Amino acid sequence: MFTVPEQFSAAAKANFEAQLALFTTLTGKAFESVEKIVDLNLNVAKASLEDSSITAKQLLSAKDPQEFFSLTAAQAQPSAAKAIAYGRHLAGITTTAQAEFARITEEQIAETGRKVSALVDDVSKNAPAGSENVVALFKNAIGSANAGYEQFSKTTKQAVEVMEANVNSAVSQFSQAVEKTAAAGRARK
């Protein structure tokens, strides 16, 4: 049977290793997300360069100012649609990353909570007589900490949902404004 100091030492070591593993996992996920964002930005930059070249050729081939302005106006809607698609894709990447971070963190904290509870139960079995109140107080503190984390986790999830809803609302409003502008432009022709 382990002594109490050995139990705490083993628990501290296991906790440190778990935190290191969590940090490594989160860092890996962060790099994956950054890689996706960089790839998205490179693809958008490449497409934008190609589109700009085509647009410049079309504008330079305009025969009169009316054709020039007509070509310019025609470019507004596709550009806005591409901006909306980019925003949605970017929001998808960040939302996925946030969900993955939350999931990994929740799993790690739940596992750590189980280990701490097991340690407290094990230590309480070997505690000297008369220390029941201290053990009960310690268990209560751990329970309160777990309840606080659960509330924090729920609040974080709600904040992410609100942010996602706000992004979707902004994209939707932008899309409607672009469509109205495009419809007004078609009506003027």
C-alpha cells in the first residue's frame, strides 16, 4: 500500500503528464486550423489574382464608358458572393477548431476529476481517525470546483453558439444587401 505522500507524488506526476499531453494535442489542433486558414487564404489570393487579370482585360477592351461601367457593375455581385463564401469557410474552420478544443479540454478535465476523486477516496480510506471532517471538506471543495467548471463550460458553449449565430446573421444580412444592390443594378439597365 502506498503512503499518502507517495500517492500525491504519483498523482502530481500523472497530472503533469496529462497536462503536457493536453497542451501537445491542443497545439497540434491549433496548427491544423492555422494550416487550413493559410490554405484558404492562398486559394483565395490565387483566385483573386486570376479574376483580377480577367477583369482587367475585360475593362481594357471596353469600347465606351457605358460598357466600362456596365462591366464594373457586373463584377460587384460575384465579388460579394466570393467574400461571403470566404467568410463562411473561415467561420467554419474557427467553429470546428473551437468545438474540438472544447471537446478535448472537457475530456481532459473529466479524466483529471475522476483521478482526483479516486485519489481523495483512496487517501480518505487511509486517513487517520478524526480527520473525517477534513476529508469531507476536501471532497466538498473538489465537488464545488467541478461544478464551477461545468458552469464555465456551459457558458463557453453558449458564447460560441451566440458568436456563430452572429456571424451567420451578419453573412445573411450582407448577402441580402448584395442581392438588393444587384437587383437595383439590373433594374437600371
